[in-house]
Amino acid sequence: MKKGKVTGAKAIVKALEDQGVELIFGYPGGANLPFYDELARAPFRQVLARHEQGAAHMADAYARATGKVGVCTATSGPGATNLVTGIATAFMDSSALVAITGQVSRHLIGNDAFQEVDTTGITIPITKHNYLVQDGDELSRTVAEAFYLAGSARPGPVLIDVPKDVLLEQCTPGDPEPPQLEGYRPTLKGHPGQIKRAAAVIKAAERPVIIVGGGIRTQASYDSLIALAERHEIPVVSTLMGKGAFPNSHPLYLGLYGYHGRVAANTAITGADVIIGVATRGPVHRQHAALCPASQDRPHRHRPRRGRKEHPGPYPHRGRCRPHPGRAGRAAPGGIARRLGGAAPGEGEGTPPAGSRR
């Protein structure tokens, strides 16, 4: 081995270590055996799944439970295709995931070789981005970019497909540097003008409802959501992914809405004059939407199909779910409850009445 050179497999392990990886879930096979040889000496733990699909779901669950990027690996062909369900789940539920798959050697790609499939082509619709690495010197940079894309803005899965001969060839590992992706500039700060317009709409509303989605958990903005609901006494319903983001025992919580939702939640949505969508793609009832802020932006290479799934209302707002120091955080004494004849927080018993806005 030349001085300063390592195998591609070792370069990946070093790049994963630089990203602070603690666990990797996977199942070995012919095309990713060189990677597993290096994993045996890696400083982080590997979890052997009994099926590649299980490995993808484990990595997805790890990402949801810890807030970190989950990592899974599989071999080429059937190993990679078995990851598809888990990758699709992470994509639909906005879970940060990096999948590393083995691939046949470069000279065999496109020749119907044993256990060869177009892994990147198959996963285009269900990933934020994917890579087919054909130069070992690009491995360190690719891993760093994949983690950055998976965990930034709206989280999602990224796939890295690595041919077997790239795993075996000598390469120069790169130093960890913050990725600079041209054209990828997630919007993380709200637009002041939109915030003011949204605040005016909320203040004038008589039957507002907050719909909370799963994005609230990736930003750990529970307190901000509770403060918004209590300050203005606005009832809260949740999507399936948003369950648990607002206390079930809270008097303002009406439960899950939608096809499998509660009658109270669906009734509130149907009768609302303003719907405030927080950290969600947008209310199902588009005709009732007056405010549907998306919690995060999408990378520049996100598929247009996913973008069309959003249903922004007249006042869309991109940015993190955090309290805004401006006018949106101030409410008139008594808020909406006073206009409806109810007691404001801090008056009477000190909590919003259980029957308000229902």
C-alpha cells in the first residue's frame, strides 16, 4: 500500500467515523464484503440484520429516535432492492437516512452481470439524492455530502452506490470539510413580510385550527407549538406523523384528523376559517387552507414529484419552527377566546376550557 493511500472501503469507514456514526445496520454480500472487512475494525458498532429490509427500517427508527442520521448497508442486486421499502418509508416520513450499497465492478455495469441492478435508477423517486461513485478519491467527499443532504432542510434518505472494485482500489481519503453544494440553499429563516401577513390572519380569525405534522419533531419545537396554541387558544389536530408532538391530555388537543381521525378533529377542520399548518406538507382540505407553512426547504435536486405533494395556502412560509421576536408572537389581551366569549389563559381557572373551539 502506498504511503497515504487506503482502500476505498477503509476510506468510507473513516468518513463515517468523521460523521460521528455510532451504529450501522446491514447485511453482507459479495459486492460489499470488502466494506464489511473494514467494518470489523471500525470504532463504531455494526448490527447484523436478518434481512436488508429490516436493516433499512432499523436505520430509519434510529434516526427518528435519536435525531441523528441513520446508516444502513447492503450488497448489490437483491440486497439493494430489499432496502427499497425502508428507503421509501424514510422518504415519505422525512427521516434522515444514508444507505450504502455495493455494486458490481465498474467494467461489468450495464452488462447484466450477476446480481447487477440499476440501484440509483430504482431509488431516484424515493431519495433526496443518490450517487454512483466511480472514483475512490471521491468517496470521502460523497459521504460528507450525503450526510449533509440527509440531515439538512427537510430530512430524507440519500443512497451511495459503490462498485466492488472501487472498494478495493487504493485512494486518498479526504479531510472532513463542510460540503458546499452549488444551488442548494435551504430556506431556514422566515420571511418577515409573510410572518406579518400570517399574524394578521391569525389575529382576525374566529375559528382557527392548528394542524401539526411530523416535522415538528425533527426540530424539537414542542414548546413553541404549545406556546402558540395556548397564547391564542387555538385547538390543535395532528397528522399521523404529528402524533405525540402536542400533549394528548391538553384541553386544546382534538386528536388525529383525516380518514382514520376523530370526529372532533375532522369537524374542527371542516368548520375552520383559518388553518395553520405547522411542519406539515399542507392540509388535506386545500379549499379551507389559509395558512400552510412548510417547515423546511428541499434540496435543489429533489424530484419535482415530491414538490407537487405540498399544498401551500395563500400565506406559505418556509423556515424553522421557532418563536419569532416580531409581531407574530404578540396577541391582544384575551386573544381569540375573548372575541368568542370564553376566558383567556390566565383568567378564571388559568387554563383554556376543555370545550373551547369544539
